[in-house]
Amino acid sequence: MSTHRIDELQFQLGPFRASVYQTLQFGAMAVGLTAMTLMTMASVDARFHVWLEIGLWCCLGIFAGELILRCWQRRPARASNYLFSAAGLLDVLAVLPVPFALLIGVPADTAWLFASLWLLKLTAIVPGFSLLGRVIALEARPLASVLVIFLIVILLAGAALHVLERAAQPERFGSLPLSLWWAVTTLTTTGYGDAVPDTFLGRVIAGVVMICGLGVFGLWTGILANGFAAEHRRLNFVQNWDLVTRVPFLRNLDPPAIIALTRMLRRIDLAGRTTVVRRGRPGDCMYFIASGEVEVEVQPKPIRLGPGAFFGEIALLKDTTRTATVTTTSASTLLVLEVTDFRDFMAHHPELAKMITEEGMRRASAIKAGTTADDRDNDDDDEV
Amino acid sequence: MSTHRIDELQFQLGPFRASVYQTLQFGAMAVGLTAMTLMTMASVDARFHVWLEIGLWCCLGIFAGELILRCWQRRPARASNYLFSAAGLLDVLAVLPVPFALLIGVPADTAWLFASLWLLKLTAIVPGFSLLGRVIALEARPLASVLVIFLIVILLAGAALHVLERAAQPERFGSLPLSLWWAVTTLTTTGYGDAVPDTFLGRVIAGVVMICGLGVFGLWTGILANGFAAEHRRLNFVQNWDLVTRVPFLRNLDPPAIIALTRMLRRIDLAGRTTVVRRGRPGDCMYFIASGEVEVEVQPKPIRLGPGAFFGEIALLKDTTRTATVTTTSASTLLVLEVTDFRDFMAHHPELAKMITEEGMRRASAIKAGTTADDRDNDDDDEV
Amino acid sequence: MSTHRIDELQFQLGPFRASVYQTLQFGAMAVGLTAMTLMTMASVDARFHVWLEIGLWCCLGIFAGELILRCWQRRPARASNYLFSAAGLLDVLAVLPVPFALLIGVPADTAWLFASLWLLKLTAIVPGFSLLGRVIALEARPLASVLVIFLIVILLAGAALHVLERAAQPERFGSLPLSLWWAVTTLTTTGYGDAVPDTFLGRVIAGVVMICGLGVFGLWTGILANGFAAEHRRLNFVQNWDLVTRVPFLRNLDPPAIIALTRMLRRIDLAGRTTVVRRGRPGDCMYFIASGEVEVEVQPKPIRLGPGAFFGEIALLKDTTRTATVTTTSASTLLVLEVTDFRDFMAHHPELAKMITEEGMRRASAIKAGTTADDRDNDDDDEV
Amino acid sequence: MSTHRIDELQFQLGPFRASVYQTLQFGAMAVGLTAMTLMTMASVDARFHVWLEIGLWCCLGIFAGELILRCWQRRPARASNYLFSAAGLLDVLAVLPVPFALLIGVPADTAWLFASLWLLKLTAIVPGFSLLGRVIALEARPLASVLVIFLIVILLAGAALHVLERAAQPERFGSLPLSLWWAVTTLTTTGYGDAVPDTFLGRVIAGVVMICGLGVFGLWTGILANGFAAEHRRLNFVQNWDLVTRVPFLRNLDPPAIIALTRMLRRIDLAGRTTVVRRGRPGDCMYFIASGEVEVEVQPKPIRLGPGAFFGEIALLKDTTRTATVTTTSASTLLVLEVTDFRDFMAHHPELAKMITEEGMRRASAIKAGTTADDRDNDDDDEV
């Protein structure tokens, strides 16, 4: 969703206005959260209260403006659609709570604490949240099991400690909620030390709870690690598939080869005028251009390669360093094939090896007679 | 065991009575545990003691009733079988301890703490415990090794700190049990801070113990993570195998293809009247119906697909959005094939690609002439 | 090494004497460590000092006796070999330090703390230590890198906090060693709370240190988890290979099939008279007998199967429950093939499917005409 | 980069001078850091201040000398290149800060704390940092997502606790920065215990924060573990590829076999006169010599094997123990093929089995008639 949102933005506003918009949003967030924090510090608030409040209202105004603009842009028909989407809900949550709290008479310094909800807007900008969300959704069952273990250990340990320690430390273990508080801080290995068992048996149980805590940690981590690895592969495959099908001669490989290659590629997004590979550096990967354009600095004049072209393969084929510098001319999406995977793929799919050589020859002869044979083999990974 | 138990329940009682039964059980658990907790808080207990005790007895009555019912249902012959099974033992543990404790003269507020055992019944309801249990059983050897490392570090560190710190802090490190208590809280990185070494050497040893703690964590997590991943795959395979063999045309694939597909599928259980895919949404998976029925909303009238049918494949084959909404008519079990795996499978098993097309054609012509060609390609993943 | 040692023991002494020997060793360890612990508790020591000391001397005597016996058993020639092996060193470490400490005038209560070294003997008994050791040895380089990160973070954070906090808290951060102590307790997320930064910048740095702590954890765990998984597979393969080559008809499979099978099998060691599978239970694996013997309870009289035979395959082939109970007659080593792997293997290696059927027929006809056809398909996994 | 640097060093200086240089550098680091630490301890500083300062200036001199030497060695042309590389920057950071701080009037004891930057030089010596760096760079997106979750949880929890606890504990939760400090120590499960919520709701939120902390841990670890595994495989492949292509008859295998073998091999670097395998020990791997030379102790006189040769295969083929001791004569790089992978490879690539036998025969007959047939099968893994 997040990358999607930024893409959509650039599409609607153009790159310059999109970056102004983003700077404004990040700025408002930073200024607003700082002002909110300072407002809670009595000494600062006493001297600058008016300025802080003006700053906060300005930030709120920016977010309110954004919300109204987005609704207006979509006409009444689709505005409700937007308001009930995840992104829309976050935009509403950023605007409404503070005025609402002030209206129902909450004191200003408390009401403005709702400004911390502004940080949630980051989830729509920073990529990767949908991935984490899917992992948690798919692994919900085992995660729930671990949570139940967690609850059982806490309740049993809390009850046991309550019985054992209530006589000696009534203010620490005198009721079950107090004991449970101790159990939670212990099982998570936080260990505030505000409540510590004194009896021998209580300490033995505490030790067992701590070790269970490590076990719970371990299971939790194991579940998330596996789920994350699987989702990461899936997402990578889905994204690469779209890009691979844009590269003409990859599309013509036989199906199992496409699948294998799609698994191996790694996508990188580069801004314009970024050096992709630098002449003389060791070459450890080759590149396919999914979108955008790159310029290869060769004599007598630079060559431009567009979507569907590839470069950097000669350094891998001949085990040499890069022989020319390659720079993007505009924002480009490249697909990187690491040398490891390159060799693996070449070994199992000799037809691609042939295609790469042939495609190179074809392109070389199409542009210029003698110079191009060397000029595509210039790449480095210093941007990666 | 757990899903098994719920399935068995639904089979015996029907879905409505099963859900009444489950609500009753969860309700009794929630009410009982809350009452037990409140009883330990002196101020609440003083005012509402009678009500709390009534609530607890009611909950106990419900669990006792369940236990008697289950025994009676099975006749004497199989009742003992049940009582010594894991589930039966939990049911007994929920009922007997409290009355027994009251009988032998334990004060009421302590006796009722045994009600925390009621929470153990969750292990029979929440799925996934048998999985966690198997992981721990299979990885028992390396986990035991880690535990022995744990014990050795604790004992050696405890003895060393006892020697180093007993003069300065006799009340903290004056005996080995006190030192061991410090070592346990330190190795698990809980760090209550009630006992902290003061000498230089003591602090160096403490630092080493903490780093060992991280190492123990790491090994423990590594073992559990690997074991969990292996078991998860195994369980998934076993469950899917049963479902795959119910889908006629999957059964006819050649054996290696069935194995590969069984590994790829993910099972989802949906209630009746749930929307599986929504027209116009992007399609990222296809579905096989293992049991239940779905309704495809096409013109002129909806089509129903039963066990063995599949849907959602056209959005993947043509890379389009879903072209119709599909809803379950009754509780259904679907097998999901993600687009990633779909493409992989299609590439390596061209015969399935053919079968899917043919099956689709056959079904389409069997139902209606011109409309069905488009109406099965309507699915979305908003339920996943 | 560990399992090796126990095997060697049983070979030399026979199972009964080996178990007496083991009980004696564990008993001496338990009694000795308890006595040592009690000795450090002033109140207990005052009343029972003589008895505790007698107990400790007895335990020491047992370990000294073991050491002498083992040396004597090996003659002078190989005794030095033994003494410098890992196991021998542990045996020496268990015996010498206490008398030596007493000789050079260390007070008795301190000298006996060396008895905690007795626990190290566990490493030679509990299996899995060599595995953990190999993981750490193979992953030494990345683990060392993490340790260096650890050191760098601690030193930089310690120096920074020393500068920031020394004025306000001279007794906590007044010298670099004090600051480093704080940094260690913080980076490991132990957090005793004896030293806590007060300044704003100090707390910001502390927050960064804590987050680095999580990162160090994560890297450490990732390294160990991967190393552990790889070693576990390797060890499993090596152990299974020896067993697979003892089963005649597995030996005759074509090489890639043997490799695949060796990866899939899981070894279980069962004592005599243990029920392997129970009639009527669901069957989720089949068994190969690597050594030992099992008895299949069929009519008219039980059948015995020895090394090289297999059982439990019919429940998998026909998807039925176990049809007879199988019990070991002596200590046996079985190789378990889970249903998941069984189906996978059958799909990819049809020749084994044929061999299993044929072997079954051959064995059936060799023993008795009509009864054996059903009697091998009786197994359960309640021992696994 | 790091191993590269050490290799470069040995190439320029020869092994002896390189080791003198390394000892000097490590020594200066150890002495300097110790002196710096002692200087912060008032009692030590009072007595030995002059000596400590002399020691520190000497160490600084050594590092400054190294920096100047390295610049001078590269001539002006490439010196700036060096100064802006990672290694050069570290060298500069080790030299400049202390004199600069003294110049601008920072007191000596504070200025010398910058000597802790000397530890950063370790990152250029200890191998594995580039690996860790790549993992973090490649997984930057999901790691950033986790960090954002971290920030959101801290801000929301901090704001909530500020509202709930400010009345009761104004000195602990009276301003948002104080609350945030509590939130950080809690979410990382450090738990200093300097600020602990007292209200019921505050404690419930604290419990949720702790559990979120475990989740953040888990995600973080999962991401790093997966990234680390992938990078480790990649790096191993790249390094092995270079070595495999130096072994003549491996180079002649068909491409998929080379790829498979490159994945299986593990590189070990041994010093001269190191025993690789010992006669009579069990054999669990075979060796290929990538560079260097080994001596096989056979009758009538030892045989020397150089780059491209292999040894240790007979113990694996015949399942026997090693039949001769093999020792390196000079620093050598060997490629280890574990028995697991050896059997796997032999099964799937019968042509290598043939090549290994043939190559052995050829070499045997080329050296001496009857003795060599047995003398290469002598290896052990006690150096591994």
C-alpha cells in the first residue's frame, strides 16, 4: 500500500510537487511532535506556551487541509471509499481527536497528546508494513498459541507467588493483580525489580518463569522468522514477475527458467543521474533495465540503454573489472542478478547464456561498428 | 488434538449447539477467573465476597457438569479412557482441586486460586499446541544440552560471585543459594537489580554471564525456530494431503506433481456467507474447494460450485482483476494457491495448466452457453 | 563424544552394570552439589557441618575411584591419552581442585566450592554438546564480528556516558570502568537499574545502546540459528547413513534415492518391551529396524521382525489405522519415515514402492500363509 | 574488505613483517585503551598520571606513523583516495580527534577519551564486517519498518503513561520526555526499574508494551537471521568459485556439477606444519588443495601434494579410518567436502566418482609403483 501511495502521488503531482508535499508532511510531523513534547515540560511550556500552541495548530491545519483536499479530489462518490480505507482512517485520526478532545473540555496539554497519532501516518509512507502485517496474519494461529502459553504461565506463576509471598510482602504480592504484574515483568525478562520474591520456593518458581520467558521468546522468534522469510520470498517473486515480463527477451525463456530467474533477481530503484557501476571496480552482478534509462560512458560518444536492455554481463563472463561507468539518466528500476545466481543460472539454462551473447551482438552491431563490443561491460555495485 | 476436538463437537451437537457450548465454556472461564482475581483484593472481597463465591461455584458447577456429561456420554467402558487422555485430565484438573482443598481445610481465598487451572482448558481449544509440543519433543536433546549449559554457567558464576562478594554483601551473596538467585536473574537478562556485584572481578564475571545469556538465547531460539519450521511444513502437508485427495482432478495428477502441490497449498476455513473474492480487486491466488460450496455472482443468475471445483484462475492466467464476486453459501474449506506458486507449478507441470483449462471449459459448457466463460474469474483475497 | 561414551560403557559393562554406574555417578553429583550448597548456608552448616563434609568426601571418593579405575583399565600406555582427552580432563577437574585447595590452606567452605566443577561431567553424558561446539567453531568468524561490535558499542557508549554523567553521578559514572559496567548491563538489556543516566543526552545514548542491544541479539541469534540448522542436518545424515547401510534392501536402492531417504529418516532408540505402535491408532509413519527386534501381536501367534525388516507401511499405503500392536523385545534402534516424507519418496522413487510391496509379500509368504498379510500394518507413534 | 587488507599486507611486507606490524597495532591498541581507562580512575591517575600520558602519546604516535606511512606509500595521487576510503577514515579518526580536542582546550582526561575510537580499527582487521554490513543494507527496508513500529509504540505508550501517571509520580512521568525514557527501557525489556507505573491501567499498558517488545525482537531477529543466511551462502559461493576454478579437474566438470560442488565446499586456511588428518582417526571429509602444499606420511618416503590435488577420499569411499597422517608444509588453503555432501555429490554426479578414482590411479602410478595406493587415504579433521 505504501509504495503504491507514493507512486500514485508522483503520478498525480509530478516528482517536484510530490517531493514538496512529502517534505511538508514530514516537516509538519516533526514540528508538531516536538511542540507536543515541549508542551508537556512545565518550564518550557511556561515561557513559550503561545508559540507551541500556534505551531501545533499550524500542523493540525496542514493535516486537515490534506484530508479535505483528498476528499474533494475524489468527489463525494469515492470520498467515503477513501475515508474508510486504512490510509483515510489514519488521515482522519490525525485531524479529529485533538479538536474533539478540546470541545468536550479536556485540558489543552492533555488534548494535544493525541497529536502522537500523527506518527501513524508514517505507516502509510514507510514501505514494508503490509509485509509485516501479512506475516502476522498468516502466522496468527501459532502466535496465538504462544500467547496462550504466555497467559497460562503468568496466571499460574502469579497465583503461586501470591500464596508464597503475600505474608512477607503484602504490598507487593498481596493481591493477584499485584502478583500478575510481577509475573509479566519477569516472564518478559524486563525485571524492573520493584517486586522481587524473597522466599526460597518463590525464587525457584521465578527462575522457572524466566526460563519459560526465554522459551516463549524463542518460539515467537522462530514463528516470525519463518513467516517473514516465506512472505519475503513471495512478495519478491510477485514484484519481480511484473518487471521480468517487461523485459522482452526474458519473457521468451522457457517457463521454468523464468520462474527460476524471477526468484533470483533483486529489484533496485535508483534516482536519475546515479552511478550504477564505475569503471575499474570489481564486477559482482549484472543488471536488467525494467524501466528508465542508463547511459554507458564509452568512446566516441555515450550509448543509452532503455527498458529491456541489460549491462554488466561481460565483467561476469570474463571475470574482469568493469570496463565503463554506467549512470542512470532518469529515475530507473533495475533488476540485479548477483554473480552467484548468474553462474547458477548459466549452468542450468545454457539457452540464456546464448541469448545474452546474441542479444549483445545484435545491439552492438545495431549501434556502431567497433566500439560497442567493449562498452557495455562497465558496471559496479557501489549504489547497491 | 484441539481442532479435532472442536470438529468432534460440531459433529455431535451441530454448529449452533456447539457454539452455545463454546460460549458457555469461555464465559465461565472469563467470569470465574475475574471473580478469583477480585477475591484476592481485600477491599473488593470485603464488599462482594458472597457474590464472588456464588460466581465461582457456578463456574465450577458448569465445568463439573461438562465433566460428568462427557463421562456419561462415553459409558463406563470408555470413560476411563477419556479421563486419562490429555483433554480428560485437564477437565478433571479444572473440577477437583478446589473442592479437595476446601475439604482438607485450606482457607477459601487460597483454595479458589486453583481456579487458575481453568485456563489450561484453553490448550484443548486453541489450535497449535500439539504442534508446539511436537517441536519441543523432537528437539528435546539439543534443548536439554542448552539447559545443561545454562545450569553449568549458573553454578560456576554463582560459586565465583559467592567467593568474591560474600565479604562485602553478606545479605546478597552470603550463601550459594543467594548467589544462584543472582546468577539466574542475570543469565536470563532479567536483571531485577536486587543483587548487584560491587567488586571489579565480580562485575567482569557478571558481564561474561550476561553475554553467555545472549548466547543461550540464540541457541535456544535457533533450535526452536528450525524445529518449528520443519514441523509446520510437515503438519501442513499432512492436512493438505487429505484435502487434495478429495479434489477429483488433482487426484489424477502424476505423484510428484501432487506432492509439489500439496506443499504449496494453504488451507482456509470460511464461515457461510463470506465473500471470498470481490469483483474488480487484484487477483493474487486461486482457490480449490475441498468442502462446502460457493456462489459466483454472474449474469443472468449465480452459479454454485461444490467440492472439487476451483475458481479464481482466470485473473492469474490473464493478469487481470477479479471479474466476479464469489461468496460461500455454507461453511467451506478452501485450498489457496498463491500466484507465486501458481506460476511455479504451471511452469513445471504443463499438464495441470491443460487440465485447468479443460476442466473450466467442461464446467462452463455443462452449465450455460455464453455467460460462464467469464464468470468464474472473479475472486479476491480479502478474507485471507 | 557423549553418546559414544555411553555406548562404550554398555559395551564394556553390559546394560545392568552400566545403569548402576550411571545412577551412582548422577547420585554422587546430586548429593555432592546439594551438600556443597548447604555448606555455604551458615545456619545449616553450623548444625550439620560434619555430615555435610562426610558426604562431600564420599562423593569425591567416588569420582576419584572412577578416575583411577579408568586409568588402570587402560594400562599406562593409553592412560595419558585418556587423561588429556576432553572426558579425561573433566574427570581430573572433578577430583584434584578440592584437595589441592585444602592443601594450600584455602578454608574448607571455599575449597569445597570447586565441587561445582562436578557438574561439568554432565557435558560428557548429555548428548548434543559436540553439535553445539561444532556450530560455535564453524561460525566463529561472524560470532567474533558480533563480539567486536559489542565491544565497540560498549566502549563508545561508556566513554560518552562517563563525560555526560560524571559531574552529576560521580559514584556511578565517575570512572570509565564504572561507565563500562553500566554499558554492559544496558547493551545486554539486563538493566539492573543500579546506574541510570539522568541527563537528556545520556538517556538518548542509552536508548540507542538498548536498540543496538536488540540488533546484536538478532545477529547473534541469526548466526547460531543457521549454523545450528546446517550442523543438525549434517549430523543426522551421518548417523542415519550408518543405519541405512545396515538395512539390506535400502542398501540396494540407486544412490540418489539412498541420499534422499537418509535425509528423511529420523532415528529413535527404544528400550526393550516398549510399545511402538498400538492397534487402532492413526498411523502417521513407518519404521525400519536398524538393530534390535520387535514383536507384532497377530493371530495365531506373534511374529518377530529383526534388523532390516520394516513395519507400519500398510496404514500409510491404505490410509487406515494401525491393525496390530508392535512392541520391542529388546533395546532397538528404529528409523522413522514420516508420512509426509513417505509420500514424497514414493512419488519420486516408484522402485521403492515396488520393493516395499514385494519385500512384504516375500516376508509374509516366508513366515505363514494367510495371517501375515494383515499383521505388519499395526503401528502407532505413541513412543515418538 | 578486511581479509583483503590483511592479504594485501602480507603481499607487501611478507608474512614475518606483517605479523610484527599486526602485533604492534594490537599492542598499541591494548596499551592505549588500558591507559585511557586507568586515567579516568582518580586514585590511579593521581599516582601514575605522567606514565599514563606517555603511554597514550606513544600509542597515538604509532597510529600517526602508520597513517603517514600509508599516505606516503601511495604518493599524493592515490593518498586522497585512501583517506576517503572506509579504512583510511578509521585511521584518520584514530589520530586526529585527541590532538584537536587538546588544541581547542578540552581538559586532558576528557580529550583522551577519544582514544576509544582506536577500537574501530578492529573493524578493518576482524573479518566479517562487510558481511554484516551488506545484510543490514539489503534488509534496510524491513528493518526500517520495525524501527517505525518501535517509534510508534514508544510514543503512544509514553503519551498514555504520561496522562495516567503524571499526577501520582510527577518526577517520573511528569513530562513526555520522562515518559518516553520509561517506554524505551520497557520496550527493549531492559527494565531499569527507575520508573515503574503504579496505576492499574498504566500497568496493563506496560504489559502490552513488554509483549510488543518481544514481538519487535522477534521480527528484528527473523529479518536479520534470514538476511544473514542468504548473504553467507552468497559470500561462500563467491569465495569458493575462485578456488574451485584453480583446481584443474574440478574445472572440467559439467557446469551444474561445478555449481553444486561450489555450494558444498567449505574453505579452511591453515598455517604451515599443521596436521590436517591423523592416521587412525575416523574420516568424515575429504580435501581439495586450492593453494599451498601438504605432505602425506607414507612409506618409504613422504609424498607431497600441491594445488589441484586432493586427499582423504579413500576413508570416505571405504568407510575406514584415516590410513596416514597429512601435514601442511606451508600456509595452505584447503576446500573441505563433508562426508554428507560427498555422498550426495557422488550419488548425483557419477562422473566425479569416476574422475576421483582415475585421478588417484594416475597420480599413484606417476609417483611410485606400489606404495601410493594406500598413502593418500590418511586424513583427519582435528584441525577443523
